[in-house]
Amino acid sequence: MATLASKTAFITGASSGIGKAAAIALSRAGYRVIGTSRNAAADEVRDGIRMIACDVTDDASVAQAVALAHSELGRIDLLVNNAGYAVSGAAEESSVEQVRALFDTNFLGVVRVTNAVLPIMRAQGGGRILTTGSVMGLIPGPFGAYYAASKHAIEGYSESLDHEVRGFGIRVAVIEPWATKTAIEANSPQGDRPVAAYAQTLAKYRTAFDAAMATGDAPEAVAATILAAAQDRAPRLRYPSGKAAKQTSFARRFLPRALFDRTLRKQFNIA
């Protein structure tokens, strides 16, 4: 890896929330940072961060953005895959088309950007790839089946990829936040084919979910985890972010499954 004074970072989904906070935190730590959003204008700078356009669902857009970032930075030491969104509702309430669109961003978007950056990292002899996952990638809760499935896919993909690229000096890790105060829920769609049978239970769930979000971590707390993972000299595969995420990860590993499920259902108000 390059010295800290010359380290560079490329971050997708950096216009708001966790991505924006991570870009600012990395910049303050001495990284030269380029962030992306789908609608960034030419020569745009937000909060001191150079922004370029990138649609992670489009191969050509990804290739162009990575090439531009590489030409401006000279190297890419750190990739933070952060672009993504959620779909809320019962699994039965989403069409296959809606699920396909979610995976095209949340999972295949990660694959596209990572595949575009890996040749650069191999050529320069190292790098680090961090992807914003979720505690939902460990504990799939109710009414978020496809978001959870996309985050599970990131977990498996990242673990396999880490084995494959270590020999090139590249390490891969997943950041696992729990409830975080961002606009992801407000900006994400509901299931596109509502089923009345779920309405009462879904309303109870959303009340509990909103309460959890109200006491969730700030994006800056997750950004601090991203910075720690970027600089860790002995990188781990998974970085739970925040007290609740760490407690949940621990409980998932050590509590009996039946007890864990009862606790989860009670937490989400569907016991």
C-alpha cells in the first residue's frame, strides 16, 4: 500500500449518508478521495470532495468512472462500495422485476465496480476493498427479505474474493452497520404488489423499525468504522459498526437459534 500521505480512495454512493460521511472522514485522514453519485455534474465538488458520475448498474458508466478516477488519482488504494438501497415489505409483495433491480444495484453494482478496480490494484501491487453490508447480512429479519438477501450475497462474495486476491496484496472486508440515521428507508420503495394479509403485522413492524432508527448510529460512526478498516494493519473480513451491531453479531453466533428468533421477533414487534 502507498504511504498514508499519498493514499487514494474511490467511493461509490458518496452523495449522502454513509458514503458522504466516509468520504469526508477519509479526506480528513489524509486520503485523496473521489466519490460518485449517479447525477454528479462535471467538475463537481461537494463538501470538499471531488464527485464524478457513476451508475453502478451500467457497465460503461462504471468503466468510465473508474478510468477517470484512476487518471486523476494515479492509483486506487482503497475502494469503498457503498451505493445501494432497500425495498421494504413482505417478500411476497415484491415482483421479480423489483427484486432484479435491487440486486442489480446492491450486489451486481459491487461486482461491476470491484471488477473494474481489481486490475488497477493488481498492477500497483496492493489495495483494499471495503463494502457496506449490513447486520441484515447476518440476521435476516422480517419485511426486508431481498435487502437481506443482497447483503448475504455481499458477505459470501467478499469472503470468497478475499481468498482469491490476498496473493496480490489486496484485502477485502465488509462493514456491517445496524440501524443508521440515513435517508435510505425514506428514499427506498415499498413492495410493488401489496398484499393486504400482511398489512397489520407490517404496520407493527414499521413502528418498531422506526423506533430503532430514531436511536440509531449517525453516518459518521459508520464512517469511523470504514476508516479503521481501511487502516487496520491486520485486516479482518467483517467489521460490525456500533454497539448494537456488535451485540447482535455476538448473539447470532452464540445464542440458541430458537431463543435468537424469539428475541428478534419481539424486537420487531411481531412476537
